[in-house]
Amino acid sequence: MTRTTIEVTINGVRYRHEVEPRLLLVHYIRDVVGLTGTHIGCETSLCGACTVLLNGAAVKSCTLFAVQADGAEITTIEGLGEEGRLHPIQEGFWMKHGLQCGYCTPGMILAAYQLLQRYPDPTEAQIRHGIEGNLCRCTGYQHIVEAVRYAAEKLRSQKA
Amino acid sequence: MIPAAFEYFRPTSVKEALALLDHYKDEAKLLAGGHSLIPLMKLRLAQPRYVIDLGRVRELEYIRESGDQLLIGAMTRHVAIETSDLLRQRCPLLAETASVIGDAQVRNMGTIGGSLVHADPAADYPAAILALEAEMRVVSSQGERWIRAEDFFVDMLTTSLQPGELLVEIKVPVLPPRTGTAYVKVAQKASGFALCGVAVVLTIDQNGVCQHAAVGITGVAPKAYRARAVEHALRGQKLDASVTAAASAKAAEGIDPLEDLHASAEYRAHLARVWCRRALEQARARV
Ligand SMILES: Cc1cc2nc3c(=O)[nH]c(=O)nc-3n(C[C@H](O)[C@H](O)[C@H](O)COP(=O)(O)OP(=O)(O)OC[C@H]3O[C@@H](n4cnc5c(N)ncnc54)[C@H](O)[C@@H]3O)c2cc1C
Ligand code: FES
Ligand code: FES
């Protein structure tokens, strides 16, 4: 089968690779680029662990071919904070115990990122609606909702 | 969970896409948002040799008003329909329906065209498309034709689209004054798909008499359907709670409901009746 050349920018870094068209974006990010912060949970489009931002929109990277992302800007969890300087959403998850095993967390944080861009001051219902596509087997969601609310406040105060 | 190998094409115009479709015929599959097709390919329930990605056919992504009609390009994403000010004002039913599809990630990728052509019996749009009496414009290298909503859905996962045809546009009417609409849904918990979804368009005159009623129901039968018996029971009647309740009792009349591990046939028929009443009440309150 013919391979296709794609060019993507992930967390500000440009990559160019030849890939098989059937390669899923999540496998491209993890296995070809080597960024393993993006997790694979269900592989059936349901759990959201593989969520990344594609041109700013949260998508499940297990349900996209890498070739569809040709030319796109992608943000993965590695692109949010820095060593020793957490992004406010990451800080919220830490402060409010928004994680236990941490498996769902990268996807959860990126879903929350999009949510807070759309609704800087979200209601609880908006938060729950916004993370509907992300399953967590540990926390029971309450702490995640609190983490997102913490992040929303922090982000707003940074802007003010 | 690894799809079978395929060759990939990324046309940038409808014309180019049609030429590819003509060339590869049955061995080709169109890829829109991929949120029905890719899961099937991962399970190898679909193994197209050629995939034609419509993702860059920008001419198919639009929502605009033309006279008393609203025109929506087939590649318009669910999120664009959910958040469109034009639709919220002129056809809120479609925006409301889009807002409850799957989850935020699914709505960012999935398209109205892909959803309609896939014709999942539990998809949300078909109910609204039927209640709105929408029309679908399809093109092929032979020309174009319009298909009415009721002729579009043929059976489970089957539409009246012919091989070589591409859905390009959905046309819905701007709703007349004194019209209320609603889409309500009982979702299957894990996927979000509808166990039962009811879309209602109601026009009521100053005296409270129903001038027009259209009810589309999805999730219940092998394909979404118009609940004609309900509509007949409403038209010309002064609407109150007892009239809508009596009409809703006919929501599953003449239907052979689906049965699977999520819900029995009897339960689906029950959901259709109960949620039809709720949808009618909500639409009536919004007139
Ligand atoms: C986790 C999850 C939850 C979901 N929940 C819901 C839900 O609650 N309600 C709901 O309604 N849907 C739901 N969906 C389905 C989702 O809405 C899909 O996006 C939609 O069904 C298909 O649209 P698509 O653009 O992704 O199409 P694709 O998957 O790309 O295509 C679907 C089919 O249509 C064909 N096709 C696509 N576009 C055209 C065209 N323009 N002309 C001719 N043929 C075309 C393709 O060849 C393919 O056979 C869910 C999906 C997932 C993964
Ligand atoms: S791994 Fe992609 S949704 Fe679960
Ligand atoms: S923290 Fe374990 S799955 Fe969410």
C-alpha cells in the first residue's frame, strides 16, 4: 500500500513522516512521535483517554486517521504545562484530587481545556456536559468537576 | 482494532470526489467525520480498498439562509449546527438535536451528512429531519436530485442513496410564526445513542388550535419514522394536556419496535409513547 507523507505540528514542534493511511492518530502520536502522555483506554471511541486538541478542538485520537490530521496543529498533554510549572487545569486536578490512577487524566484535562475556552465561567451542568465523552473508573467525577472549577477560577484571575 | 490497509484520497472539491467515486465504485468509501465509519473499519466490519476523505471539501461546510429555506452543507459538523446562531433563531430544533449527539469530541468531528447517510436506527438527526420535512440534495456524475426525508430512510443502515451518489446539502424550512419545536431523548448510557428520541414541530393558532403537527421518532424502530397517527390526532384540535396524552398513546402504532440487550420491544414502544407526550408538551410551551 502506498504511504502518505504528513506534516503536523505537535505542541509547537513540526513533524514530517511517511505513514500508512490506516495508522490511527493516537498510534502516530505515541509510537511514531513518541509522546506517550496520550493514553489508549477503550480503542472503541467511548472512553476519551486518547483526547487531544486538533486545531483547538477536542477529538478522540483513536477515531481519526493520522492522514486526516495532515497540516494540523495538535496539542497533547505534554504541551500544556512545564516541569515544575503546572497549567492551571493540571494544578486543579492536583489540588482537588481530580485523579487517582491517572489513566483518564490527560484526556480529561484536554476535554476540560476546550470546555474552559468555550465557557470560562462554567456551571456545574456545563462542566459535566463538557466531560461527558471522558470516562473515569476511579474518582466518581465529583473531584474532577471541582478540579475544573478550580482551574476556571484560576484562569479567570490570571486574565483579570 | 487495526483497520485493514487502504489507499487514501483527499479531494478538495465535489467534482474531484465524484470522479474518484466513479472510478473506484463499490470498492471505495467516503470518509466524512469518520465517527461511524472508522469504528466499523477498526472492527473490520468495513474494509474499503479506497477511502475518499471529504474532510477538505470546504464547499460542503456551510449553514445559510435562502428565502424561506435554510441550507446546510453535508460536511457541516455537529458542533457547528449546535452553536449556529442562524439555526438557533430560525430552526432551533436542529441545533437542539445536534447538542445532544454523543459527546463534545464526537460533535467536533461528526457531520450531518455522515450521520444521515449512515442511517443508524439510533441516530438523533433522522427524527428532526423527518419532523422538519427536510429535503436532501444528492449529486452524482449523472446530475443531481432531491430526496424527501420520508423517502430517504429505507431501512436499518440503508438510505435511498444509489452507488456513486454523494449527499451534498440538507434543506430545512424556516419555521412559521407560532411554531414550537422540541427534541427529547432517552440515551443509552454508554454510547449516548438514542433508545428513543422524539422530535416535534407544532404550529398553534391564537385560539390554541393545532394547525400543523409533525412528529419524528428515532431509536425505536429499524428506521426513524413519522408518527402519522399522533399527528392526525392533534391536527385541528384545541391542544390541552388530555389531547396530547391521547395522541401520544399512538406513538408506536403500526411499528415493529427493535429489541436488543439495551431495551425490549415493549419497553421501546413504552418510551415512544411517554417521550412523545413530553416532547409535545415542551413544543407546545415554546410556541
Ligand atoms: C462514541 C460515539 C457516540 C455517538 N453518539 C451518537 C449519538 O448519541 N447520536 C447520534 O446520532 N450519533 C452518535 N454517534 C455517531 C456520530 O454522530 C457520527 O459522527 C455520525 O453517525 C456519522 O457522521 P460522520 O461524519 O462521522 O460520518 P462517517 O463515519 O465518516 O461516514 C458514515 C457513512 O456515511 C457515508 N458518507 C459520509 N458522508 C457522506 C456524503 N456526504 N455522501 C454520501 N455518503 C457519505 C460514509 O461513506 C459512511 O458509510 C456517535 C459516535 C461515537 C463514536
Ligand atoms: S481510546 Fe479513544 S476513546 Fe477510548
Ligand atoms: S483516575 Fe483512574 S481512570 Fe480516572
